[in-house]
Amino acid sequence: MSYKYLEHNTDIFIEVMALTLEQAFITSAYATIETMLNRHVVESKTQKTLCVGGIDLQELLYNWLEELIILTITDCFAIHRVSIKII
């Protein structure tokens, strides 16, 4: 699992490499979170469960990342670790 930021003038583009779909979603989450905070200095104190849906994988990924961003910005919830179950 790895990611790299690609050059863009106005947005952040992230290329994710992973062996499984779940790993790709987790890596995408970490890359997105790292644009807002250093998750390595965050302590794990509270756990939250999110339920996200989408009509296809592209919408599911978008909704997943959007929920993480909203949770971070709106609720001031600093995310340290992510796990996911895609059903």
C-alpha cells in the first residue's frame, strides 16, 4: 500500500497503489487525512463508525473520502487509524 501526490494547479490528485480494494480505500483515506493533519501524532482515544454507500465504486470512494473530510473539519475529529469493510 502506497500513495503519491500528483502535481495539479488547483486540486490535490493522489495516486494510490494497493493489492486489494479495501487496502486502496484505506490508503486513499490516509492520503486524504495527511493533507489536513499529521495522523502519526494523533492518539487513538475514540472510535467512530461510518456507513457510506454509493451506486458504483467511484461514488463509494468519493462518499467515503468526503465523510472523512467532514468528520475531520466539522467535528474536529483527528483520524489516526482507519479500517474498512466493503460489502
